[in-house]
Amino acid sequence: MAVSSQRQISLRSTLGDAFALGTAAHVDGMLLVGAAGDYDDITEVQITRFRIEPA
């Protein structure tokens, strides 16, 4: 879960976000995210947005 620990330290994301990133990396899956740009710099995990406009 190196991705989640790096994310937690570098961006101070929530534990849930770090766990989701780590899990997606571990299972070679994709992470579904909203419109916020919080994950724009993530390249280790495939990111799919389920909305384009902020809520």
C-alpha cells in the first residue's frame, strides 16, 4: 500500500481516500472520484470521474 501512504503523507488526504487509493493500486483497479481536482496528480492508479461539475 505504498500509494496510500505516499498520498496520506504528501497531501494529507483522509484515511478513507488513502485506503481507496491503496486498494485500487493493490487490486490493479480503478478509483471512481467526483469533480474535485484532488486526484489530478495521481498517475499510479486509473482514475474515472463520475461527475464533471462540482456538487
